[in-house]
Amino acid sequence: MSNIIINARQTATGFEIFFRGSKYVVNYPDEIWQGYPQEAKDILFENLVYAETVHLPLTFRKGEIRYNVSPPFFQTQFFQNMVMDLPSCADVDGTYTSELLKEFMNLKMRFKDNDIRFPSYREETRDDSSIVSLSFGKDSLLTWAVCRELGLNPQASYIVEPVLLYEEKHKDVLAKEFQKEFGVELQKIEHTVGHLRDGPRLGVGKTEIGWGLQSTQYAMMLLPIAHKFGAKYVLFGNEQSCGEHYYDREGYVCYPAYDQCHIWTTQIDSITRQMTGGGVRTMSVIEPLNDIAVVYILYKRYPEVAKYHMSCFVETEAGKDTRWCMDCSVCTKMYLLIKASGYDPKMVGLTRNMLTMDMRNYFSLFGGSEVQTYALTGRGRDEQLFGFYLAWKNGDRSPLVEEFEKRFLDEAQGREDELYKTFFGINEAITMPKHINDQAVSIYKEVLSDVP
């Protein structure tokens, strides 16, 4: 087959994409999709079909992709999002940015016609209603808790990624307890279209290609849920480090997660506003904070919410029975940050000491290689330095803390003021309206006034 062929159609609960003999779906709860206006559905359908599949020619190294739908209105935004994500894909996959860029720039796209449909639906929204993309990670939990305190009445939604083996199982358990305690039902969107970025399943091996538009897709996917609740805001937990970048071996700027950086969040905000006639905004209320501050504020001010914390992707059998696999770079990072904040990781199910020598390869500070891309940036390395320093100050003497003491304590003490300012400081935000920014920052200043 010389090209990629995508066929898609709307259904009673969402839409279907057909590719190479298989069907992939996006399904909403019945009342949500059926209650969404048809003119809005049509625009959402055309744009999401494209956004969910435009990476496939790069995945399969093909030069052409054909659609049975019209060109998407937001094609130029999707193009920028893809291009800015390609250096990260190349870096993680061990390929070259220049090769991916050449393939993507030379890609031929065919649509059923050249009729670009413009968004025309105007959404009526309420200032006191919002939707949080809730994954039960620290960022989305703090986002939900802060929005509740600000009177934004946050509802919760979760898009099921089929690639993550046991994630849904554990999140269903958390969701039931969360609903019982807070009266908020988790609105789940079935998303087997996520298999289209699963390299092993597609037969091409593990690859980062296809993940780069995730936040953009999610924001658009949440609009029917925002419609149900009259929500003015769609909220993502994009904290300050989401804007970090470095340069790859060819000199291209490389964002570990470009779709989560703050500059791009303003573009996602533009998309959701255009989709709704200005009715729905997209923002992050935790944008001013770095990871350590997020954990500290969540656990100190909102312990009733913090207890639901689950950041692990549980991609392996190690996470079959617990919501943390306790054998990955995410689990080790969260264990360290919780310890650094002065809390016991056991309260959220991290029962294994993850600062032992067998965890050493998950920390870039010690030269570990099994780390998240962010950990390879200067900011990521300093975050670990500061985290170990705070854990040491809090009395932890695990083997890796002892190694830190021997090798890096002098550096941490010499940079103490700088590290506190960097990681517990409150940064300027660009994604929030001023009145929400002022209220959120007031909370953060209050909580961070007595950091350890």
C-alpha cells in the first residue's frame, strides 16, 4: 500500500475511524453526545479525525494520506503543533528531526473536497462552571481542588487511553470513591482511537510519534462535556516546567511536551474559543508553580484530595494490583517529591522505599538513563538536586540520600536560596484571566509562606 487511507463517520455516541481493516472509536456517554448541537458536532468531527490520524504517514513512512472528510478548519494549528513536537519524537526514538521534518513537509494530503467548514456555533456558558481533565495525577488533582476553592464548580472528565494497560482499572476505583466523597461523577470518554499511536500494536515498534497533539485533541474532545454543564473553562494541569526545552543533537529546539507548554495552551484556548463563539476558554490555574510546589500545596492544603493521587502510567504487569508500579521514573520522582514536601508516600500507596540503590538508574542526578526527557534538562536535574536536599533536611537517610549527601550536599547548600526561589517561587502566568490568576496566586502565596 503506497498511501494511508482514512475513512470516518459520525455515530449516535461519537465517531468511528476505519484504518487498515480495523475500527477505532471515540464514544461519549449517550446524553452528552446526543445533546451536543449537530453544527458543532460536524466541525468537531472533521477536526478530530484529522488530528487523531495526521501522524500515521510518519509512523508508517508513507508519503500520502487520503481522507473521506473535508479539510479541518484548524489544519494550520495542527501543523504547528506537529512540527514543534517532532524534535522530541526524534530524540526519544533515536532518529533525526531533519528526517521527520522533511517527511512531514513533503506529505501529500487528499480530502473528499476543498470545502473548509467554519465554526459558527455559539456556546452559552456560566462563569461559575468548569471542566477539569482529571487523571488523578498531582497536577489535575490540584487543579480540581483550586478550582473548587475558587468557586468554579469543577466537573471531572477522563479520556481513556487504551495503550496504558491497567490505568483505567485503578482510576475507576478512585473515581467511585471520589464521586462518593465530593459528589462529582467522572465523565469518561472511550478513546480506542488511541491505539493509532501504539507503535507495537501497529507493528512498527515503540515510538513517540502520535502523542504530540494529545492536549489539543483532549481540549476539543471535552467541548461536548463543557456543553452539558455550561462550562466556561476547560482546565489542564500544565505546571511551570511544561515550558522547559533543550536543543537536540541537530540543534533543533526540543520541548519534552510541546502541547502542554504555556505558549501552546494559549493556542488551544484560541481553538476552543473559536469552536464555541468565544464561550469556552482553556487555561491552567497551576501554571505559576513548579512540580515540588504543586505537591507541597496539594498535600498541605488539600489532603482530602491528595489521597487520590496516582501519577504512574501503570503500563506493565507491576501495576496490575496497585495504582503505582513502584518500578519506573514517574513513581521514583513522585516518591522523592512527596518526601521532599515532608509527607509519607505510603498515604497514597507508595509503600516501597524508592530511594534505594536499585532505583538509581531512574534519577538523572546520578547519571541514570531510564528517565523522563524533562529530567535531562538543566531544570530537571536541579529539581532532583533540590528534592534530595529537602528529603535530607527532613531526616531521610535512604541509600540514595546518603549518596546525595556525599556528592551533592555542598552544591545544594551553596545554591539553597536559588533553589528555593526557583522551585517554590510563583511565576508569571499567561493562560489565566487576571481575576482568576489573582485569586489562585493569593492561595499559593499563603500556602508557600512557610515551606520547610
